[in-house]
Amino acid sequence: MMPDLGKYALEVNSSYAMSLLALAVITGLYVRRSRAVKRALAAQEAAQDA
Amino acid sequence: MNNRPIAPRFWDRFWRLANPKVFMGWSGRLLPWIAAAAALSLCTGLTWGYFLTPDDMRQGSTVKIIYLHVPAALMAINGYLLMFVGALVWLIRRQHVSVLAAKAAAPVGMVMTLIALATGAIWGQPMWGTYWVWDPRLTSFLILFLFYVGYIALWAAIEDEDTAADLTSVLAIVGAVFAMLSRYAVLFWNQGLHQGTTVTVADGAKQENISNVFFQPLLLSMAGFGLLFLTLLLVGTRMEVRSRRLKVLQARERME
């Protein structure tokens, strides 16, 4: 159930939307880059072992 | 029998935690638990704050912005102080993991500073009648944001990793002054619109704590932001350690 935010609904909702989006973007970027580097390192190590 | 005093043995073990191989071991084991605790506390704190807290008598529903603004500002300052410690450890002891942790902390700290600035501006408009004033705390926070941007840009601009680590460490130490300034600006310059610390509002002899109705979800949100920061710090540092090893292996391959 949505709370009644009255005349400040835009301010409160935009604050939450913007902040959650920023946190989601930075988390997504870190996880994605981390996986890419892990894969690249595994491939490099495998190539050197071969 | 080992007759060495206890304190040096403790420090030996402590610094061994920063050995890249040892770090990858313990951080890998801790990471899922910290990430789960971050998700749980952040979701609970923000849901509680947004859905289940009443409006403030003076600020109306805008008080709900506190659950984003205060934890983000807290992590913006503490993130930079963490970079300061990482930079000092690098300059004194040449521990790679410490400077890589500082490098990993910077983008997260920058996002926290951005959230604090943006939510502060959105909150400021209905309460102060303006999005921005050149208030000591707001201004020092803007400078802190610019230090974060400068630190990230400096890392990207220098190719040699150790030179980049040295120069960014100096910048981190200089910027730490602004991190402290943004924390205590209200006390140094008794002017401006921004209030003092939120959790305990000191007004001369009178000391007023915020009501428990607002304080409990705020505490949970602060824990959530802190744990999320720690999660991303560990993910980022592990990524930097791997990236560094990858570069070493690639360089070795080129030389063969």
C-alpha cells in the first residue's frame, strides 16, 4: 500500500527513484566488470598452463 | 617456544591479511554473507522508512528523504577517509591491496556523494525554498565530489600502476581534509542553512535526539548503506587484484 505523501510526493518519490537507480547502476557495473576480469584471468592462466 | 611479544605477532598477522593471495581467500569467504546482510538491512530500512514512518510535524512527508540522504552522506565521508587510510598504508608500507582498495572505493564513494547532494537539493527546495546555497556544508560536499572525480580521473590518466598509486595517494590525503571539513563544516562556520548532525541535534545547552520512530529505520538504512559500501569495496578490490595479476601475466607473455 502506497503511503499518502501529500504535496511532497514528487520530491520524495524522485529522491527514492534516483538513489535506488544510482545504487543499482554502480552495483551492476561492479558485478559485471568483476565477472569479466575473472573470466579474462582464468582464460589467460589456462592459456599459459597449456 | 615462541618468546616474541604478542603485539608484533598480532601486527604480523594483521598485515598478512593484505597479502593478495590471503586477501582473496578471506574476502571470498566473507563476501556472500556481507552482501546478504547489506541487501537485508537496506531493503528493510528503506521499506520501513518509506512505508511505515509518519510524516514530520514541520517537514511533512519530505522527512522520508532522510533514509537516503543521511546514510549516503555518511558513506561519502567515510569512503574518502577509507581511501585516506589506504593511501597512507600504500605510501608507508607499499601494500598493493591497500591502494587497490582505495581505488575500488572511489567510484562507490562518488555515487554516495552524488546521492547525498541530489537528495539534499530535492529536500532543500520545499524546506529552504532553493535547491542550492553556498552553505559551508553543501560547498564542502561539492568539493569532496570533485575530489572523488579527480581521484578517479588521475588513476585513468596514468599508465604505470605504481606511479598512479603514488600520485592518487597524495591526492587522497589532500582530499581527506575536505572530507573532514564536510563533516565538521557546520561547527567551523556557524552559518548557512544546513543543520548540524542529524542523529543528535545540539542546540546550545539543549540537546535533542530525533524521535525513535525516525531513528530506528534510519539506523537500519545507515547499516544497509555501510554494508553495501563494504560489499562493493570487496568486489571492487578483488576485481583490481585480479586485473593487476592479469596485466602481469599478459606482460610476461609479451616478453616470452
